[in-house]
Amino acid sequence: MAPEVIRNLYKAHGIFTCHHPAHKQFGYEVSPYHIFLVKKCHPSGCVEFLWRCHQLEKGHPCPRKYKHVGRGCASCKYYHEDKLTYSPESPLEKEEIAEFVDELREYQGWLEGMSAGSCGQGKVVEFSGKIDGIAPHLEMRLDERGNHVSMDGFYIAFERGHIGQDLFDDRLYMKIFGNLLERYDFAPGDHLECRAVFTESRGRIILQKPSRIEHTRNGGKRHVNVSRALVGRATGKIISTGSCGQSPADLCNSCPYMSLIDVEDVRRRKPVYYRRYYCLRGLTDPETCPVRLGEILEQGETGTKRVRRF
């Protein structure tokens, strides 16, 4: 069989936008995965009920000692809700969307073939690629009492890589743990070859359990190690929209201290899962970030710009 070039159509850019406030961090761009598999909101849109509290909005304390409106508030006299309707938008014509959906089904068929491994796991595949970035795998749980952040290993990111004979010409990740990171001293720019288990998680391709690793160093510098990641987990912050209105997707993508954090919000009737940009240095406003400002100065001197998407 001839080698193929595969693109991750679950994460295709320029297909959909939605002006729901939850998508503001990513410049209101929404992945086809979210539209077709999570919300299933194309073309009819979605309805959301916004939970609100008269007491908290006026700056008064909650009589039940809550800090946020949640599932336990429905019977409270200060509780009220707004009904909001949102619809995804696309620059594509109907015929182009239909063509994209056909291509998406072909991609899903390829995924099904790659996921048909033994014991319910994905296939074990041969992989090779150049490391683009390394960040901790962080998870946040939100409930009525506050939030808790935990760390579950690291993600190595690749701009593209070969899976078997095929070129996966899109972003993909490899999950490793701290002992492997320190043992091989992986860094951006290094070349990695290994065998790994192919998995797909919420639209992202994640290679797990790497073995038979062949690692070629290329002089890159790794900004995150286990101890720094643990400090970042404890002191880091979710990045807000910049004071000039720009999203972290525009301002923070090239920063080595930026990570994505998987958020589980159980304050609603049904748990909600999403991702946010997370600064390991604890900065919330990218407009005043010294790393970004230093990069702007470096760009002015050299005329080059780093581009990195984690």
C-alpha cells in the first residue's frame, strides 16, 4: 500500500467559529470535533442556561457559603438563569461543508483502523518525528469548594511525524512520565523514533507507552523539568484574555512556559470538559508577560519569530 498523508480533520482550522464566551480564549475558533461530536450543534445551534446569583452579582456573600453558582443553588431565592442560544458560523459554502464532512468520515474510518488493537487498546505503531515542545499534562477539577490542579506526566508535541509509512501532517503528542523525561533529557529539536500505542483523545492524537526508543539530540534547550513542572502546577494560573482584547491563542503560543490544562467542571448539572491556556509562571495577563515582551525585542533585533502551538 502506498504511503498516505493524513491530516487531523477533527482539529482542522478555519472551518467553524462560535461566539460563545467559552471559546474566547481560542479566538472564538471551534474545532470540528467539538461541533460534530461534543455539542452536535451544526447546523441547529445550541441552547445554554446561564446560572446566576443576585447576591454574588451585587458583591454580597452567599448565604450557603458558596463562591460560585452551582448545582446546589436551584432552590435558593437568589438564584435565576438566562436562556442563551448560539450557532456555529463558517466561511464555507454548504457544498464545501458537505465535502468536508465526507473527508471527515474518511478520516474517522482511518482512526477506527488505527484503534483496532489488541485488548481494546490502539495499535502498536512505528513512529518517528522531531520534537517541537514539551509541557506537563495538567488537569484541573472545579467544584463548589474551589479548584484542584494535578499533574499526570508530560506531553511531547510534534508538528508532524511518520506513523508507520504514513505521514501524519498535523500536530500530535506523545505521553511520557517524568522518569523517562529525565532519563533521555528530551528537548525541542531532538529526533525521536520508537514504538508506541496509538490513541485518540477528544480529537487529539496521543501516542502512549513508547518503547524501543532511539533518541538523537540536536542541541535544543528544555525549559521544563519535573521539579519546575510541579512548581508550575502549584503556582500557575489560567491565562485570561489580554488587556487589549487579544486571546492567549494569539499571544502565548510561542511561549515555552505555556501549557494546556484539561478542566473538569462539576459545578453544573452535567460535568463539562474543556481546555484552557495555563501559564506555568503564574502570569494571567499576556500583555504584561516579560517572556513575551522579551521575545518581541528579540524579534525586532533578529527579524525572526518563533511559532509554536502546544
